[in-house]
Amino acid sequence: MTDLASLKWSQNVNCHGSSVSWDFPVNGISKIFLLHWNKINKNNALKPQEGELIIIRQYGCVTHIVKVFNNTL
């Protein structure tokens, strides 16, 4: 079970186009994946700290809970 005490962030994924497709597939979860941040607010990508949790919302549904590993590639 995940301890949600570290849940500090929420990211809404804006999907483009008329067809419904997941930017982060629900059935193909990998242990490490890159989050794509809005270029206008790119400094926001540096705010989450190691160990904090981010919920990912797509089409109004929470699809992932992501634990921040680090801020390097």
C-alpha cells in the first residue's frame, strides 16, 4: 500500500486530438518514465522533491501515482 502522506503534486495531462488515447498508458506501466512539463512553466518541473508523490490525471481520471526519484535524466 502507498502512503499518501507524501502526495504533494497533481499533474493534469492535456491530450490533444479527437480520439481518446492515454499519454501515459494504463496497461503499460514502467518503473521509470519521463513526465512532460508545460514549457511555459518549465521551472515547475524542478519543484517536486525526491520521495514526493504526484498524481497523474488524464481525461479527469487519476491514472497513476508517481514517486519522484530525482530530477536528472
